[in-house]
Amino acid sequence: MRIYLDHNAGSPMRPAVRDAIARVGAAAHGNPASVHRSGQHARRALEQAREQVAALIGASARAIVFTSGGTESNNLAIFGAARAAGGDRRRIVTSAIEHSSVMAPMADLEARGFEVIRIAPDRDGRVNPEKVAAAIDNGVALVTIGLVNAEVGTIMDVGAVARKATRVGALFHLDAAQAAGRIKLRVEELSCDLMTVSAHKIGGPAGCGALFVRPRARVAPSMLGGPQESGMRAGTPNLIGAIGFGVAAAEVSGALEDERARIAVLGDALLEHLSAAIPGVRLNGARNGRVANTLNLTFPGVLGESMLIALDLEGVEVSMGSACAAGAVEPSHVLTAMGRSAAEARSSLRISAGWSTTANDIAHAAEIIPRVWRRVAGAEPAFDAEALR
């Protein structure tokens, strides 16, 4: 029995999505840009998918640009806003705990002469909206913030940020890849100009995402060579991916509140059991103001890599939520920015539930994880927390 608890990395494809993709794969062969019958059939399917994704975030369908995923959407938003900004706007405001698909473009823009202002979080992973707003002035081209943090699940308060960005004429981008399907999203209520969403985070196919672009927002296109996606992204669209994304979005939209409540019960039960069974285990992130599916836990006396491998061998799939480089797992930049030591960060695992997680999965995980921790802690005498600080 495999227990998949890594939905923040990607959710298993929903049965309705698999069925839709199978039907499309057997019948759809037209290019949506073609004028013949097959092309127009493909075009209708693409636009239906666009409407479904738009409904998930309360947007107009014409404001949705399909991309290859959340990383491309973030890159399009960031580089597109920077390129379209006037010469007097050479600053970007973000946080210190963003996804790598935001952090890497920030570093690139710095190398090109932009000033990047990174706001640090508190110990619960919250980024103070007033501090972000205070950094926004007439020289800022873009403010980019993750609405839900991928590693600790904190939900960001962005109201003051949106108001200040609007007041000074800066574009406001929300990376909502981890928020879609977990909290209600309405672009008008959030007052964002740009929003990233990703199909495989909600049970759609990998390799498809979308960027909401408010009509008044000036964003330079990422690829040239055709009029597709309102001129924002040239090239033949991923029709099968878009259709799967649309079906997943429709399923999420129809069951958001019930699913969120179900996942909250499961997450609370797992946290309560692990807290009682493992002395010294600690939740990273806020108890409240966090998406219910995400638990980031520091396990005392063990390396996260060792726990990860041992759990996988027992059939429980989780993640460390940190980047791998040159074969070595680096401490999470999110946890260190929150004030955790390198040792604490390297002893932490992210457990993330989703649509396919059952009460039986949680019950088995609650039994397996403490048993594995005891075994790993007892077999890991070489673990030296002080040496990793």
C-alpha cells in the first residue's frame, strides 16, 4: 500500500481528467488556429477549458493565458512586467520565501540592474503586509508574492499590498499555484493584476498552467511568432493539457468548501497523533492562517533525508520541501528565513494531503511515521545538530 502525501509537489490526476484526456486524445487532432471543422472543434474545446480555469479564480476567460505550468507563468509575469515597465521603474518587491520560479528570475533581474527588495517573514512564515506596502513606491515595477507558501502553507494577507501597488501604479502578481483548490480565489477581491495557477497542483495534467492578466496590465510577451493566447505566448497551445486543466478546475470549483473541510479534519488528526507520539516534534508555520493540507514538521534527532528514505521504503511518500543540488539536500531557504537553524531545517519534512487522500491513508501514516522516526533516531548516531548550525 502506497500512501501519497506530497500533493504540494503535484496531485495525482483526477479520474475525470484522465477520462477527458483519453476522449480528446482519440478524437482531437485539429489545430485551434485552423479554420476548418477540426480546427474549430479544437478551438471550442480550448475556449471551454479557458472558461473553466477562469471560473476557478473568478476571472474573465479572455484574461487567461495558457502556459506550460506555474514556472512559466511566474516567469512571464515577472519578466513581462519588468520589460514593459518604464525606465523609471527599476525595482521589484517580493518576499524571502518565494518559490524558486520567482527567486531565480529575481536574481536574473538583479544581474540586469534591477533592485530587488525581499521582505523577510516572521517565525511563523508570515510576511507582514505593511512592511511589503512600505517598500512600494513610484520606482517599483512589480510586486510579486506567493499567496500560499509551498513549504509551510501560510496564507498571506495581501490587502494592504494590493492597495499600495494600485496607488503607485505598480503591477501586483500573486503566485497562487499552492492556493488554487485550497482556498477561494477571486481576482477582484484580491485586486491582483496577474495570478499564476498550475494544473498538476489540483489534479490536472503536468505541463499546463495559466496566467491571469488583467486587461489593463502591461506585460511583454514571452514568445513571439504568432497571435495565440492574446499575443502573450506564441505557438500552438497544449490542447490536451488545457482540457485536462479545465476539467480539474471545474471539479475543484464544485467541491471546494466540502473538500477543504474534509482535508482539515485529516490534517488535524495527523498533527494531533504525531504530536502525541513523537516527543519534541514541532510544526513549522502558523497553527491558524495556514492551508489545512500542509504540515511542515521538524523531527528531533534525525536528518530529514534519512526519514524521507525510510518512510518511502515503508510506503509513505512525503518531501523535504527543499532544493537538491549536486546530490546534496540543502537546508530549506523558507525555514532558514523563518529563523530555523540549518540543523532544524534539515530535520524537517513536508506532509501535504489532497483530493485523493483518505482517512485510511492518514490512519496508516499516523502509525508508520512515529515507528519510522524511532528507528531512524536510534540508528543515526552520526547526526550532529550542532555541526549543522
